[in-house]
Amino acid sequence: MTVHDTARVVAQRIQNTEINPYEMMLQQLDMVHEYTNIPEGIWRILRTPERALEVNVPVVRDDGSIDVFTGYRVQHSSARGPCKGGIRFHPGVTVDEVKALAGWMAWKCAVVNIPYGGGKGGICCDPTSFTPGELERLTRSYASMIYPLIGAKRDIPAPDVNTNAQVMNWIVDTAQVLSGESTPGIVTGKSIEMGGAHGRHEATGRGVMFATLGVLQRLGIEIEGARIAVQGFGNVGSIAARLLHEHGASIIGISDVSGAYHCPVGFDLARVLSYVETSPGRLLAGLQHPGVEEITNDELLAMDVDVLIPAALEAQITASNASNIRARVIVEGANGPTTPEADLILGEKGSVIVPDILANAGGVVCSYFEWVQNIQCFPWEEKETNQRLGQILQRSLREVWSMAEERGISLRLAAFILGVERVATAIQLRGVFP
Ligand code: NAD
């Protein structure tokens, strides 16, 4: 069995046994319907992506053999501006997952009120099995195959799970070779030397930090000494953990795909971060830390903490584990970590959930800043980026919080209403064409 076959089997298993993310996105959307006056026809437009492209990407392996990987680029809506959304390399990538993520991007960009629509891309593959050369060839082939759809004024990809600044650099370069023009604004999340924004790498985690601080302050919970558990110790989870730790929080639970760990007195974050910097696959496996016990991922989610930050993948908090969750506040670093059924259970328990489309919007907001800097050929200092990021996220939280209070609804419902209504308004103002 080739690695490609293995990736397909994993994807199939995920497809067969887990919640379909697109169904989940539609369920969330339908929940919003009764709270809005959006006409039926516009509603039908909102429920379907504008375009979904499937590509089959051939890659020449280092040993000369050829594998083919299926990838996608989905544009949910371009009503408010160019489509915007990351590219994911993961064995679980399916067209329905990418469609769901593209829809969430449309609501997310609208809820923080930046001039973008929503899109997403992904390739069903296991990137850990690639050599750097194979990864580059995979990325460039995929970029050339989705090239007709993407562009600084059309659709702007960015990093997501298992993709990073290097992957974005290859995409920019491929586009430049194909077009013969310098096109830094075609993707965001690039290296600084390639036109990337100072602060982009930390931006999503920083946004999670702003969301956490904002909600704790409103609930009257001190950040100093607040106990926090973080599921997923990649870009979003590790940076959110570090920044909240710097604000005085005690990070007592962390996990990644290799395992989960509990440290009742709080992790020494500098020590953990320096360990994963050089550990195989940047994983927590093998972490040596005083006072730490290994726990299961389910135990991590059920920890007695003030804040739980799911920052791994979607559908982690489900109907089967939601009743065990003890965190007062859940700040969704990941996209779609809570299923609609789990959301209802948590709502009844009185948990306060800062939804993904608000909590993890820091990345796309900073991507917007990067795009603006690329268009203007005028780079900003990191301080300016972080300051403006804070302003946008604080304003967005304020708007969502006020709507939730005024209408007596959850933060998720308020964020969805705000985002979806803004997209619907743009569609109505444009008119329906063709
Ligand atoms: P990443 O690949 O850097 O990190 C993902 C982390 O999750 C890794 O530590 C991985 O080991 C862990 N993980 C995977 N499966 C797990 C499991 N079953 N249990 C526990 N841990 C598990 O990815 P990332 O960029 O940090 O993205 C994480 C989430 O945040 C995704 O849902 C992504 O869509 C979302 N997100 C990312 C960004 C961004 O800028 N990177 C922006 C918005 C949203």
C-alpha cells in the first residue's frame, strides 16, 4: 500500500465514522435563519458554495515513482470581496470538509468586518511522509492546478493545518513563474522576506488571547492565575498558551496528536516550547517536565479549568463528551471544534463559548493587513499590526457580546447572525447575476 493509499483509507474512515463538517456548517447556518429576515432566495445562495474545484495532483517521488493526490479549492462567497482562506494538507481532507471551512471563512471575515469573502483549499495527503523536495513538488503542482481560481483580487490562500510560510512562498513563486509578474498579494502568511507581515505567525494565537482576555474581563474572572487547558499544541494552541501565560494564566493542560499532559501547578511554557522546537515532528511526545502526568485527550477536554481552548481539529467536542466538560469558558481556537449537538448541551450547562469565527479570526485579520501592505508595497512595524489586530478583535467581540446580551442568545448565534447578515446584505446590494 502506498502512502497515498494510506491517506485515502484514513480519509475514508474519517468520512464514514465522523460528523460531516459541511452538514455541521449547514446546521449552524439553519439555526440562524429564524433570527433573520433574509429572503428565501438569498438564503439558498448562502447555503451553497459559489465554486468547488477538484484537482488530482501528480507528484514525482524522490525514488522516481509517481503518486497522485486529490486536492480542492472551494470558494463559498465573493460577495464582500476576494475569497480568503487557508490550505490544509491532511489525510482527513474531503470536499465536504473544505466546503465547510470555506463557509466558515465567509462568516468569519464578515463578523470581523474585513473586505473578504470565504474560501478554503486542501489536499488529502499525509505531509509527514514527504521529503522537502516532494512537498515542494506537491505544493507547486497543486498551486498551478488551482491557479485559474486564485489571485490577489480573486481568491487569496493562506496557511492552515500542516502548511506554513514555506508552502506559501512556493505558491507565490509558482504564480509568479506562471504569470511573469510579481504577485505577493496572491497568498498571505508568507515569509517576511517574501512580503509576509510581521506578526502573522503569531496572529491567530494572539487573537485567541484577545478573545480570552475580553471574555474573562466581562465575566469578572481574573486572568492572573486563571487555569487553562489547550487541546492542540501547533501554531494556534502553542502561541495562545504562551501569550496567555505571559498575562499570568496558569496553563495546566496541553495536548497534541501524540498525547495529553496535566501539570496541576502550571507548565513552564518556555521549557515546553523549547522542547517542541527540536522534538521529532515538533510533538509533545517524550516531554520531561516536573509534576506532569500523562492523561487522555478526553480527560484533557474534561479538565476542571476556567478556560478550555480547543485548537486542534474540528468535531472534538461532541454529544458524547460535552456533558463531561467542566470549563466555564471555551474559546474555539480551531475551526468547528464543537458540534451543534454538543453546543446545545454546553449551552444548557451555562458554558460561555467564544465561537471559532470570532475567536480564531486573528489570523485572517493579520492576513488582511499583509495583503494591504503587499498592495501598497509599504510594510508596517509589528507593533502597528498587533495594535490594529487588538482593535479589530476587541471591536468585534464588543459587537457580538452586545447582540448576544440584547437578544438573550449565545455568542455563537450572535456571531453567526452578524456575519451571515453582512454577507446576505452584500449579495442583495449587488443583485443576483448571472
Ligand atoms: P497545526 O498543524 O500547527 O497544529 C495542529 C495541532 O493539533 C498539532 O499540535 C497537532 O498535533 C494537534 N492535533 C491534531 N489532532 C489532534 C487530536 N486528535 N488531539 C489533540 N491534538 C491534535 O495547525 P494550526 O494552524 O495550529 O491549526 C489548528 C486549528 O486552528 C485548525 O482547526 C485550523 O483550521 C485553525 N486555524 C488556524 C489558523 C492559523 O492561522 N494557523 C487560523 C484560523 C484557524
